[in-house]
Amino acid sequence: MKSFIKVMKALSDPNRVKIIKLLQQKMMCVCELRGSLGISQPTVSKHLKILEEAGLVDYAKDGQWVNYFLADGRSSPYVASLLGNLKHWLEDDPEVAKLVQKVPFLNREELCKK
């Protein structure tokens, strides 16, 4: 039951759900997520850590970049099920739609140099 509660708590924050929805579009660095959400870098990092600990998000280093992406769901049946469902949930939510529309225009080189 602990892993179920951990996943549910990780998804109990609107910004963490938005991060999941953004990462459905593509791998992103902290600066891209910060630019999309309009929240501070430390706050984004804190949210990513919680999502990572719950098994929802993973990361890979690529030179100077740390790319975050959705986990494959192998760590937990709850993660696999929720990530699968979240692909279809909230697609018609205006806030999520607005965020997703921004994704193609995010330029990590521009966002990360600020």
C-alpha cells in the first residue's frame, strides 16, 4: 500500500500533474519546465524529485543537460496504470491545453541562459 500512496500523493499537486502532461510531449530540462509553468527552478526541482521518488519520472544526463522524461512504469503497477490513463485524461482542460501549445516553442538554450 505504501507505493500506491506515494504515487497518489505525488499526483496530488496541480504543478506535478502539469509536469506529467508536459513530459508526455517530450523530454524536458528543468529550465523548460520552469519556463512553461512560470514557477521557480527550485520549486520545479522539488516537484521533479517527488515525481522521481514515486517512480513516475526518470532522468538522463546528456552533457550539460539533465533531461527528464516519464518513467516506463516497470517500477510499479500503479505507475504504469496512472501514466497510461493520464495520457488521455485532462486533454480538454484549458490550463493543460495552454501548456501543451507552448511546448513546440520552448527553446532550452534561450531559457537556460537567463
